[in-house]
Amino acid sequence: MLIDPHAHMISRTTDDYEAMAAAGVVALIEPAFWLGQPRTFVGTYVDYLSTIVGWERFRAGQFGIRHYCTIGLNSKEANNEELAEGVMEWLPRFALKEGVVAIGEIGYDEQTALEDKYFRLQLTLAKELGLPVMVHTPHRDKKQGTSLSMDVCEEMGLDPSMVVIDHNNEETVGEVLDRGYWAGFSIYPSTKMGNARMVELLKQYGSERIIVDSACDWGISDCLGVAKTAQLALQSGVSEAVVSAVCYGNALAAYGQSGQMKESDWLSPPAIDQRTLYEGNSILRGGREPVIEEPGTQRRKGLTIE
């Protein structure tokens, strides 16, 4: 079984859910983030958050995948102060919805004063609600931004065990682990962190507090990044125990601290019935026959890579 803790599935197709389920993905976490172009007013952001706690949760469930999400104001759009102020008014209401496992993705992009302001405000919200945090580390000046992110988390009184520092690479992982944080790695086909590089990091660092993510976003990305990394790691001699931890157990441990995510969610799930509608809408197209499971269908247990 696999958990994908960084699936921006709103940019993907229904077929991606089907492919992920076939590859052994039993759960995914979709972080709120930038969609590839700026949102122009607060209402569009609210509609987006409504989609990831609503339709996407339903759509994943139609393939037997448990869908969770993180809620937050992303670092890029924190620089639009009018938008940011409006979104901050809505976040507490969304953060309390079913299936929300963290405040995120939040943090820095260009490391501006506004990004810092809204990062701190959202860390405060996470503390008040007792939720974990998913931190987005910047693409530029990553090492400095990663260190700053952890400095601010500690200044704001967060326990490192409640914080996932994401988008790590070889330059940042050592400090993140040394300071007691969870270290996430977003796997891309050609940039940031690839499958082979990730396997080498697993050989060097092992599995403690390391989480492998895919990156299913608006650009060139691969919804099977976790499954492919797991397969390559096993083929490269990494133990099944390590692969199971970084592709399943650690994500469950980190985000399970929210109280919104537990293993029984997918080991004893509702039966799939693709005749079900969400606000009158179906995933089915073109006369496709619905999948209908018998009640009590058991999901696969253990590490499964196909």
C-alpha cells in the first residue's frame, strides 16, 4: 500500500485516480496551493478550497482511494495582500472540515515580508487547531529559505514533530532531519527531485522521518511518482521496511496527528459504487459501466507495487 502526500489532483484527470489505485495507492493528501496562474479575488480561492474538500474527495473515493487535504494560503499568493486578507478570514472554517489533515502548503517563495507575515499567521492557526503543518520550501535560495522556515516555526512555538518540511533536496535534508522535522521529497520526472536521486538519499539516510511524495500539479509531473520510486528502491536493494516507511507509514504517522486520517479508513472502506452522484454529478462518461463492489470488500494489506 502507498500513500501519496502531495497530489495536486485538481490538475489531473479521473484516469489518474484509476492509475494510482491500480499502482497500490490507497490514500492521497492534496495540498492547497497555486494553480499555475494568480487567482484574482477571494471568491475564486474559496471555490478552489471547496473543490478539494468536496468533489475531489468524492472523485478519489470512486476508485477506492481515501482523499485528504491540507488548507492554507500559499506563499506566492501571500504577496497579494488584499487576496491574502480575505483568504485568511475563510481558512478557519475550511481547516475544521472533515479530511483536513494539516495547514499547508505555507511558507516562502521569494521570502518577502508579506510571505513572512502570512506564514506566521497560519502557523498560529495551526497551533490553535492542533493541526500539523506542511511547509513549502522556496525554489530559489532553497537552503536559506528552508533554514528560515524552521527558525520561524520554532520562534512561533511549533513542535518539529508536527511540521513537514517539503520539497527537500540533497542540500537541505541533513539540517531538516537534524532539527527533528519530517522531510518530504516531491518526485518530478525531470526537475527538483527524481526517482533515482531519491533512492540514493534513502540509502544514505534510511527511513526515519522521510516522506516520499509525487507532484501531480499543473506542469509536467507524474501521479505515479511514489509508486515508481518505491519500485526502483526495491530493485536497487533498499529494504521493504524502508520503502514501506517512506511511502506509507511515515505519512500516516505525520498527518495522522490531525485525528482526521487513520489506517482503518482504507482497510475497511465503504464499498465502491460508481453510480453514486455528488451534487448531481457522476464521474462516468460515454456509457461506461459503473464499478460496484460488494459491501465488506477488503483492501490489500502490506506493501504492494504492481
